[in-house]
Amino acid sequence: MTEDVRDLIIVGGAVAAQTSAIYAARSGMDVLVIADEYGGQINNTDVVENYTGFKHISGPELAENYLEHMRDYDVEEEKGEKIVDIRKNNEIFEVENESGDVFESYSVIIATGGHRRKLDVPGEEEFENKGVGYCAVCDGPLYQGETVAVIGGGYAGTEAAVYLSDIAEKVYVLSRSGVLKGEEITREKVKEAENVEVLEEALTQEFYGNNLLEGLKYEDENGELQELEVTGAFVEIGTVPNSDITDLVETNEGGYIKVDREMQTGTEGLFAAGDVADWGAQQLIVSGGMACQAALNASDYVKERKS
Ligand SMILES: Cc1cc2nc3c(=O)[nH]c(=O)nc-3n(C[C@H](O)[C@H](O)[C@H](O)COP(=O)(O)OP(=O)(O)OC[C@H]3O[C@@H](n4cnc5c(N)ncnc54)[C@H](O)[C@@H]3O)c2cc1C
């Protein structure tokens, strides 16, 4: 085996990547972590209250803890560019970034998570960052005392509504289905917040304004077009997996990477963990568990080939 080829490359910069890196380093692998940015989705989350051992911690603080923990180990880091391709040449993986730099390894873990899904309606692009946003925690404070809307009544939508209810004067939640989804405890908080109004079976059709967002149009449960005057609208309708970086994996209809019990993809030595993988609940604790498993199996895989 070639000595300047690393044992493992991990692509990603959040909980799944950093957990994998810790387990891999502890099992004696030489590890390179490549990320465009650190923190991931939890960095844009207000509070986390369901991660064992932490009754209440802010998303950014938890993200910082992960990074610090990883840095206790001898892990090499490359930050600032996206990976655009992963190939396999004989037994060696070639991992290429946007500038065309290629890094080599015997195994790879894809831990690239997901990005926010867009609504794809007129005005969404025009008013992006001019009222339309995808991160309530990042941009919510700009709407102090104003009227805002949250599009989406699921896990992220209900969390965003609770967060915004302390900032905005009025928060509308437009839920496509008849009921709110997400965690029961968060749904209860939405119901209790006096300044939050849930519009069920409300299909957002268009954003409008004049340079800045002034409102949105939606179809109500009777199929009639209604208008809401809002200065901010947060689209919280789920995530799209960042799986489009290699042809070496199979994905399901949603684009999530298929893995087996070992977290291995269809290609030997290529693993996936976290929200990018087709596996269970999209939660920190699940991502961390998958990442642990992927790293331990990558370690076994490489050790077997080196022996
Ligand atoms: C609003 C919201 C609230 C949430 N609240 C909770 C909660 O309270 N509790 C909980 O357990 N979970 C919560 N989650 C879910 C949790 O955030 C995810 O399960 C977790 O972030 C998944 O981690 P990940 O490492 O797989 O991916 P991500 O967090 O998506 O991170 C992916 C990482 O990979 C990097 N990356 C992406 N593509 C590339 C590429 N091509 N090249 C290099 N790097 C790349 C990204 O920059 C990022 O660093 C919440 C999610 C959202 C959206």
C-alpha cells in the first residue's frame, strides 16, 4: 500500500463528520476531514433539548463543542472548499475539491448532511434575503416587532415558530397539511404562544413586494387565494441531502445515500453517515451513532487491507 495515501477521508464539517473523525483517530487511523464550512445545520438552530447529557444547549455552542472535541485528536483539516467528486482508482479513493485538488485515501466517509429545501414559487428567488429566508435563528432578530410567516408545519417549522414568537409581534404558520407535525413538546409551545396563528391546509403560492418583501399569497383550505402582509417569511419545509458528489453510491428516490448495517454504501470502503444517509430519524444523536459505526467499520476495512 502507498504510504502517502491517508487511511480515511471524511467529507463534511458537522456532527457526523466530527464524530467519525474522533472514532477514527482513536482507532489509530490517519484522518483528513474536508469541509466547506464547519457547524452544519445545528449551527443555525436556537436550542437543543433532546441530546442526551445536555438538557438545554444552544445549537452554535454544541457545534463549537463538536469541533473542539475533534481538535483534541490528531486530525488533519482542509476547510473552505466543497468536494465535487469522489472516484475509486483500483483500491484508492480520489477526492476532488472545487479547485481541482485531489486527496487520496483507502476509505471515505461521506457526511455532507443536507441543505434547506426551497418552495419554488414566484417571488421566492427575487425576495431571498430581502424578506424571504431559510434560517429563522440567523435572520429572525431582524424582524423585531414585525409580522412574519413560517412556511411549513413540521419539525423545523414548529421550532422556527416558537423561536420567532419571542421576537416578532405576530407569527403565522402556514402548514400544508391539516395538522402540525414535529415534536409534541414543540407543537404544544406553538399552541400556547398567543401571537402564533396556524393556518392549516395553506399552500403558499407567491411572495410579493417592492424591493423588500411585503406579503405572500396562499391558497386556503377552500381553494381560495388569500393574502398575508408580512415583512419576513421563513421557508422551513425540510432538507435536501447533499449526496450529489459521487457516482459511486446508490440513492433512494429522495436522494439519500443507501447504506447497509455497517454504514457502507454499494462501494467497498465508501461509507456514509448522518443526514445524507437513508437511515432513520434526522437527529444529532442518530447522526453521531451512524458516524461512530461508519468510522469503526472504515477502520476494520483499512486494517484488513493493510495486514
Ligand atoms: C431547524 C432545525 C432544527 C433542528 N433541531 C434539532 C434538535 O433540536 N435536535 C436534534 O437532535 N437534531 C436537530 N436537527 C437535526 C440536526 O441538525 C441534523 O440531524 C444534523 O445536523 C445532521 O448532521 P450532519 O453532520 O449529518 O449534517 P449537517 O449538519 O447538514 O452538516 C453537513 C456538513 O457537511 C458540509 N458539506 C456539505 N456538502 C459538502 C461538500 N460537498 N464538501 C465539503 N463539505 C460539505 C457542510 O458545510 C456541513 O459542515 C435540526 C435540524 C434543523 C434544520
